[in-house]
Amino acid sequence: MMVALAPIYFGEEFGWTAYLRGALADLRAFRARPTLAAATTGAVWGAWHWPLASVGYFGFTPPVRDVLLLIPLWVIMSMLLEIAWSALWYGSGTIWTTSVAHAGFNLVFSATLGAFLPEEALVAAFVVPSVALVPVVAVILVRARHTDSAESAESGRITASVANN
């Protein structure tokens, strides 16, 4: 099902993960800081979704209080998702991997919202996946730091070897 739905999310993933994140990563402030580029892309992506919270996107119109709470929650969840999506993109080299992941996330999110949570629990529908994403993103960040350290050490060994010859 996720693979069948992936083409629907391809455009969004191409625009956010491939294009915007890539454009940010090329800027001086983001060079050698892919996580910051991903988090910033996620913040923009989350802000782009803000109007959806108040126009019946969820099949009902939530109270204004919930809409106001959803604004920061949507940004936080999008930042966490974009860090995960970027790791998938870097690891696979294709935007299709992130498109499949996006489809899967939206399937679970909408199924959870519709089947298990009442309308009154809309805020919880954003808190729960965000909390679940924190350990995933933590693992990604730890692995990225470990990989960066290993590459720096290897680069130093190669530089020293060349200098000694």
C-alpha cells in the first residue's frame, strides 16, 4: 500500500527533502551541518501545513484552541520527520525511499486519528508520533556523529600518511 501511494508523496518529498534541504545545505550557514538543514526544512514544511489545521483537513473543524496548539506541534513533528526522511535519502540516494516512508507515516497517522482517537484528542494525535520520533531521531544523530568522527579520523590518517611520504 505504501509503495502504491509513494507517487502521491513524491512531489512533496522532491520539493522539501530533495530541493529545499539540498538548497539550504549549499548555503554557507548550513555547510557540513546536514541536520540543521534538515531541521530547518522541517520547520518550513511544518509552517506550510499550518492552514490545513483550520480548514477541515482532519474531516472536522477543530476548536481554535487546538488549532493554536497544532501550529508549534506540527512544526516540531515536521522537523523530526524531515531529519528522519533526510537520513533515509542520504542512505538510499533516492527520493523514492522518503516518499514510501511519508506514505507509511500518513497512513498510520490518519488511521490512528480516525480509528483510535476522537476529535477531542487531535492534539494528542500530534504529540504521540512526535514523542515516538524522538528516539528514532536520537539514533540518527548518534550514528551521524559517530560516522562523522570516523570519517574525520580517517581523513586525518590519510593526511598524515601523505605528509609523511
